Amino acid sequence: MTLWETVLTIAGLALITLLTRGFFILPARELPLPGWLREGLRHAPVGALVAVIAPDILMSQGQLIHQWRDARLFGLLAATLWFAWRRDMLGTILAGTAVMLILRLSLGW
């Protein structure tokens, strides 16, 4: 690839990124959205987080976990209980991680 092809490729990718992502940034005023879409977009980050984390917690090597002795399940339980009690994200992460670490190091789960 020549220098000009590289520059043209980078410029093209930057333009495509600006057009696709700038749709929400560039307008001078807020775009009118229906209420149902606005409500759905409000929950999109939580849905994406669940879609990323749930398979990691519930599956091992492409298969659903089939035994209760899994440190991830107890870490999830501890994190859920902490969040229900304190509503604190950092504490939730620390509680779940601590329980998982203790079970893996002490019991070898």
C-alpha cells in the first residue's frame, strides 16, 4: 500500500466514522424521538452489559455450567446482595471479586 492509499484509507474511515456517529452529535438541536424509542435507548447500556457478562458467568467452555460449586455463581450472588443493600457500584464489583477470589484460592473452585 502506498503512502497516498494509506492516507486516503484513513481519511475515508474517519469520514465514515464521523457520518455514522455524528448523526447524534452534529445537529444544532435535539432530534425528536418517539417516547418508546427514547425509553428503549435508556435501557440499552444495561442490555449490552448483560449480553456481555451473562455468558461469562453462566457458561464454561461453550457449555452451561451444571454444578453449583462454581465461584462465579457465588461472586454473582455476593455482588447482587451488595448492590441491593448499598446501591454502590464499586462495592458491588469489590464484593463479587472478593468472594470469587476467596473461593478460588481457598477451595480451588
